[in-house]
Amino acid sequence: MEVRARATDQPVSPRKARLVLELIKGRPVGEALAVLEFLPQQSARIIWKTVKSAAANAETNHDLNPDGLVVKSATANDARVLKRFRARSRGRVSPLVRRYSHIEIVVEGDETF
């Protein structure tokens, strides 16, 4: 059975989040949480919370054993983009783009309590 958790409009670019998500795909949830806990990236904390939420959803809503869960897929898609301008010399401006992402974690497990 698949259970998912989403974190929408997170203030991290999808490209940087995907680098961290590649590290946890296919791992058991406990191992994925351990890996994320010690990564220095900002997105690792957001992804840690989302994996924890997916495991809690599986345990609470579907009566799955949290020790038997595996991260089946982890994706980071584009969300809103804030376009701002930064002042430069001689009265010019340069664009500043702040990217946000939607992070989705899907965990899979067969075992029940």
C-alpha cells in the first residue's frame, strides 16, 4: 500500500531539493531519516519533516508498521516563483528569482501491526 505526504510551497529551489531526494529513494524510512538528519543542506530539514509525516500517515490512517516502510518515490516539482530586482551600479537592475518547490514523498509498506 502506498501512502504519500506533500509539503507545498517550500522555500527551496527544486533543483537543490532533488539532490537531497536522490539520497533517500529506495531506502527504509528509518535509514532515510538518519541520513537526512546529518545533511547540511537546508532542504534536508524540510524533507525530513515530510518523510516523518508520510510515516505517521501510514501508521495512523492505514495501520501500517512504520518499521517496514520504504521510500518508494520522492519528487520535487516547481511551485511559485517570486521575481524581484536587485539594484546594480550606474542605476541598473538585475533580476532576482526566488524559487519555491512542492515536495512529495511516497512510502510503501505491506506489514500491518
